[in-house]
Amino acid sequence: MPAAAHAQAAAPAAAPTYLKATEPLGGAFELEGYPASTLRQIKYRGKAYRPLNAYEFIYVKALGPTQEGQPMLLAVSNDFMGVGTILIAVQNDTPLARVLSPTVDMRDPDMGLAQPGRQDLLLFTAGSRALVTSTGQVLWFEHALPKEYQRSIPLLVSVSPDNRHGALLLDNEIRLSKADEGPYASVPFTKAMQIAAFRPASDGSSELARKALAEGKRIDQRRLYANMKAEWINRNFRWQEGKDGWQFVGQGLKAVPLPLQSRQER
Amino acid sequence: MRRTPVFQVLRGVALAGAAALAGCASSPDVYEKHVRSEDANPADVALTLDVTFARAPDYEPKTNEFGSKVKRVEYAGYPSLDVPFYQKGLGFDLGVLGDPRALLALPYPSPTTRTTSAQLKIFGERLDANRYRFVVLPRPGWNSMHSFQVAFAINGRREGMTFAYSAKTVCESRFDVTTPTYGFGMSVAASFPGGKPGCLKACDARPGYPGQCAFFSGVE
């Protein structure tokens, strides 16, 4: 106790490290936390904000674009909070969050994969979501047809230049899906073709993971592999707007339209 | 076979006693009760919520009945409001006098407050494929958390959007929101009984936890 008092007297200018400090984040947002800790809480207009019930964050940063004059925030929660990467934007003076990635991982959080050839698009492959960084728009693409049981886990691998269409990699095909409407076409990129095409990605991701582990870092190898698959697809396929909408062409494959979903007007 | 040590018997008796006492404190009816908006008594309504979904939510209404003597009806398959309630009651914790490893430790019940929660699931009245009208009702004997969640599904994708409300403050209670998980759009409008002004705010609690508002938990 006397030592602490002495230290304080010696350096009155330095803020004590045992008290919570707040730092501005832009607009009415602030970050609060102990200086020695990496965990931060988000405050909006001086009140605690707990998006999706998460209150501690390992990463919070203003994305750039603003909404209602308030910055949009990209945040990654503490893993105990069970919420992965989210985007926070203010609507009607209420901060509201959108899920970007459901990955809960503090050592290697999912910060998205910049889509090759795009300046402003981050792909969050696992949750079929993408973020347009210039506007803060969050995209989500449905991969299953109504009432369809789809056993493969989708990966969002590419988003069209108009940000309205997405390509989702399934086990035996690539589904093309329109935002708000669902899948409309299927590219027959079969399992056998995928195994051959993704061999380098598989080897490369395990090599990188081994290297990272040797350096004492833990990375999510599965996500790395998924992201390398998405990179390969973006290099070998491209979006083309035709008379029947946006198509994803490459590898000499032709998209097959899926049976039109009769929107059951019940 | 070893003989059961005396202190274990004592502990068993004490635990049974505490459990019996805790049972006396209150026996809250914690079942999630299901109600339909169209069956509600207009005099009970605390808030009427009109929701226009940007995409038509799944509508496959089902009615299930449970119980033999006391019938309990549950509905499913279309949009609903999950309204949380809480009750503070008396419960008992088990205290121990002395060293619990010693033979003659004395367990005793000590009173504490316990918070119990319950939910009311209020199914909406379907006006057309995209428009639903919900009412928020009180639950007799329970305290309101002034919050609820609109729970619905589109194509089997379940989604929840949480709101907080207050009849004591005034704000714009008609606005558009985007849901947190899949980004479904909806526009909501709240009206309060007797045409009185009130306040409805969106708050993104985790879907399934409507009483835990992210920001406007203290609207009141």
C-alpha cells in the first residue's frame, strides 16, 4: 500500500492502471476497460452496450463508413461471450449488431477474407456472409432450397460485382444464390473436381498451420483451408452478367438453373 | 458393504428438508404459456405491435394439446412474441454451522430471495402473408420486463428481434429494423392502449433472451 501511494506521488501524470479507462471510438461510442487487459466494453452515449448479450470484446474498431453520423464498428467478442465477429451500426439512435462470423476464437479471430479482385469486400466463408467495407452493408446468402435437406456445409466463396449474388461452395456443386431470394442456379463443380482442384490449398493450409504451430501460434487451419479454397475459386471462376442473370463461369462449366421456387403465397 | 457415515445421513436429511422448504416458498407456474393474439381480452393489452415483414415468414400453424386433467394448448409454426416475466420469491440456501467434515455439523436453511422467470408466447394475428398484428399481455402474478422478442422463421431459418417498450416515456414507435442473424427486414409500429403515447425501441439481445436488452433495458 505505501509503495503504491509512493508510486502515485512520483508520477502523478500517469493514469493508474488499476482503474478503468475510457477511450473515444468516434461519435458517441467509447471503449472502457482496464489498461492492462485486452478486453474492452463498448459504451454508447455513456451507457454500456452489450450486443447479442456479449459485453467483453477483444477487438473493436471503426470500419470507416458512418450511419446516422455514428461510426460503424467491427467487433470481435471474448470467446466466453459466445458471439463471434459482428458489425455494429446505429439505426434510429439505437446501436444494433449484425452477425458476420459465428466463429468464436480469440487466438485467431475471423476477420474475413478480402475477395481477390475486390477492394471493398470481406468474405466470411463459414457463415455465408460478406461485408461491403465501403458502405457497411452485410450480405447473407441462403444455400438451401425451400424444404430441402442439404447435408453439405456451405462456404461463401465469391460475391458478384453488384453485391446481390453469391457463389456458395457445397460438396458436389457451386450454388448461385440471390440475396433475399435464395438459390437460382447450380454450377456442376463436382466432388472429384474439387478434390483435384483443392489439393494445393489443402497442402498449403496444413503447411502454414504447421509453421504457425512451430512459431507458437495457433491458427484455425480449417478456416484457412476454406479461405484458400475461396481464393482458388475466385482465380478460376468469374462473374458474368448474361440475359438470364448473373452467372459464375470457369473450368468450362455451365450453370444449370435450379427449379424455380414457387414462393408459396399461403 | 460399508456403513453409511452419520454425517452423510445428516446431510441427506438436511438437503431433503431444504428442498421441502424451498418447495413451500412458492410454486411458480413456469410453463411457457401459449396465447393467440386474436383470443386476447382487449382490456388486458399493454401494447399492440403491427409488424410488416419484408419477406413472408413461414406460416404452418399447428395446435398441440397436452395434459389429461388440466388441458394445456400450445401453438407453433408461425410468428410469435416471446414475452419474459420475473417473480421475486423467498427461497432457502443451505447453511452449515461448524465443520461439515465433523460429525456434529449443523445444517440450517437460510432465507434468500430467488428470481424465477417465465415466458408467455403470444402468437400473432395474420393480416396477410407479410403483415401480422401482435398484442403484449401481462401475466397475472408476474412482473413484466418491458421487453419482448418477435420470433419467426423464413424458410426454416429461425430469427428473433428484441424490443423494449415503455408507457412512461415518449418516442417514435414506428421504424424499420434489420434482424441480427440473417438480416431480414421488418417494419414495426407500436400503439399503446387508449391511444396514449409511449415508446418502443429495438434492442438486439441474443435471440432467445428477450429480457436482456443490449442497450435500452432501462427505457422506463
